[in-house]
Amino acid sequence: MKALIAARAIITRELARFVTQRERFFAALVRPLVWLFVFAAGFRAALGLSIIPPYKTYISYETYIVPGLCGMILLFSGMQSSLSLVNDRESGTMRLMLTAPWPRWFLLGAKLLAGAMVGLLQVAIFLVIAWGYGLKFSLIGYLAALPALALAGIMLGALGLFLSARIRQLENFAGVMNFVIFPMFFLSTALYPLWKMQESSPLLATLCEINPFTHAVELVRFALYGQMNLAALGWTVLAFALFFGLALLGYEPARTRSR
Amino acid sequence: MTEALRVAGLSHDWGRKPALRDVSFAVPEGRFCALLGPNGAGKSTLMAVLTGLIRPAPGVVSVGGHDLGRSPRAALARIGVVYQAPTYDLDRSVFANLKYFAALQGLSGAMARDRIAASLARLGMEERAGEKVAALNGGHRRRMEIARALIHAPRLLLLDEPTVGLDAPARAAITAHVHALTAEGISVLWATHLVDELHPDDDLVLLHQGRVAAAGRVDAVTGATPLAEWFLTRTGAAA
């Protein structure tokens, strides 16, 4: 019970921080909306999409990229959360949290959950705007997407957590974000289906296939149509376990070499 | 006399650079113990070890009889910490900062509010509760951090150079406040390089180049030599 009080405090602090940072809120929404309203209009003509699962008929390019843009929001949100972790470490509040009398995995897990909740909130608003634009899914699709989005958010948050454990200064973080976010996003099925990539470059298609972000996006894509993609689920869970495990190792009290 | 803190055979390296070497000492209950040492002596490293932020190899830290390595929750619950660097949210109020910390310790509701009020009153900060931390001066920020460290009723208070950057009156006030806490049975480990913060009847652990160079009551250890002179002689540092 006492541990839950601590977890609630960590989550509430993160949510309050997000609500008070209006620029962060709008930036998080503007990015995917620009992709949806501007880039998708241009790409629609250039990219032909064949019928691939989970779609049963031809779809617009805008419809195709909605799950990818949900993933994009979660990816940026995960990185933003890790940025706030680096900031917490620089401001000293991280020390305060890590010296609380709870297991480190629990404290970092609460931080991870908080970041995922912030991401989910942004995705929910994005989906409402997309709905207003005519990109609608069934109620079952929205309900099924919720746990898929949550898992994707937690997995990407765990990646951010791992990165924050390795990065010592905020200045270094911007560079790493560029080396992580953009390759992950563009080497995935967020903007184009895998077979399109396969036609262009088998090597890049292979990289797409092993990219955890691809599987997070596919998990959400299938869920939005009320379907389960077991392979994507497995990959996403595996990636979460790997990233969170590495993050915990990174946040372990430093060991000295044995003497 | 029972011990609030016992450190035994503790060593730590930063990479290839030795930071602590076979450090052993104890802080009895209700005593003010100064961890005195020049800059770079290993005080902050020792504080990081005592709060579980880094793990020593080898060495044992016991807080109120609880081994920090084996029972970290029980040990950490007995410790209040004031770090050398600030550890607060500048854009939140004093009360919000303290409430967050109380919750991290598992305190909520009326109990948390009562503890926060009592801690702030103890440090003469009641009227500052609603102010944003950014609006406070350095002395009040430090007092807030000390008040925060006391919320969960710790038996041991660790302070890492808590008067750094403060003016003389603020330093004197904070030093007096913390000395007074020992009357309530709270043990204090106060890391500093400023000898004027010590009383003759305080305990002293002199840390120099990562080793304990002397330990005991201040007046007993220094004898007839003034503390500042004694410190300079033993470490070659300007006090």
C-alpha cells in the first residue's frame, strides 16, 4: 500500500509536469498531424497500397499511416520521458527518488508507467482529431487498441529509460534522439508496408523486420481492426523485457572493480 | 551506546582512481558527527555509498542494525538525506515538494500533511509553505531540504556540505538547527570542510585521501591545538 502511494506520486508528478508544459503538449500533437494532413496528401499519389492484412479492402494512405503516427507519438513521448529522466538526474530529483525505500525496479517502473500514460493521452487526442477528419475505426478497434498502445508505449518508454541510464548530460541527449528516433521511425512499417521496402531494398526490409518499433506499430494496426498479431505481440514484449532489463542494469548502484 | 550508523572496511574506486580506502567508523545514537575533509577527500562518494546510490566493494554499511546491502528498504527508511547539490522542483511550491517526498516515503493524507507542517515548523518555515521554491533564497531552500529530510522521522540525518554557497548568518542558523536535532535523539553525519561548523563536544571523522585519518570527539582528538590549525596540519588543506 505504501509503495502504491510512492508510485502514485511519481505518476502524478509526471502528468502534472506534462499538463503544465503546454508547448510540449502542442508539439506532440502537431508532429503527427502534419504527417497526416500534409505529408500523407503528397504520399497518397506516390504510394500505391495493395490489400495486405489486416485490411480487407483498398484503403487510403491516411488510413494506413494512422497506427504508425500513433507509434510516432509514443516514440517521441518515450524519448521525452527519458529526457525528463536525464533532467531529473541533473536537477538532483532523481537521487531523491532512487533513495526512497523501495526496490529500484519498482521506482523506475512507476516512472515508465507515468511516461506511457502521458503518451496514451496524446494518442487519444490524436485519434479524436483523426476521427473528426474521417479516419474512423470501430468501437471494438479502439478498445482493442488501448492495451496494444499501452504495451507499445511501455516498450518505447523502456527504450528511453535505457538510453537515459547511459546518457550523462542533456546536451548529449539531442544527438542520441536523432540517432534513435529517426532510424526507428523510418526503418519501420509506420509509413510504408514491408513489401514496399522489400521491393526497394531487401537489406532495409530486413532491418525493418528486426526493428521493435515495426512490431509495436503492427500490434496497434491489427488491434485497431479488432485483430491480434501474435508475432508483433511477442516481439514487443521481448523488446520491452530487453530494454527494461538493460535500463535496470544501467540504474543499478555502480559496482567497483573487485580488489 | 547503540550505533545509528556503522561503516566497516569500505572501499570504492572511480575507474582506476581510488576514492575510499578501508573506511571504518560509527555514529552513536543522538550524536552530531562531522565528516571533516578537504575537497576531494571522498566525502561525497561516502555519502553516495551511505544512501545506496553506489555500491561499495568491499565494505559494509549498517543503519540502525540494518545492513544497507542486504536490507536496503529497512536501512533507507531510517535515513534522511540532504545532498550537496539541490534536489527539488524549482517551479513547485515548498509544500508540493515536501508532499512529493512524503509520498515517496509512503506517507499520504492527513499523516503527510501533519508531518510536513511539523517539519516546516521545526525549521521555522511554516509561512513559506505556499511559496514556489524558485522564490526562496539559498538559506530557505536549504532549510526546506532539511525539513523534507525529516518528514519520515528518520533516526539518522546525512548532510553533504549543506552550507555550501550560503552566507554566514544562514550557515550559522542551519548549523545550530541541525545540532539541536540531536537533543531529539536524531543522529547526524555532517560532511564539511569548514571547521567553524563543529562544536568541541561533537564527534569527528577526518577523511583524507579516501582514508580515515582520525576519529573521536573533537576536543579529545585535537587536544590543545586549535581545530583549524590541526586540520591544516593533518591534511595540508586551508580550512
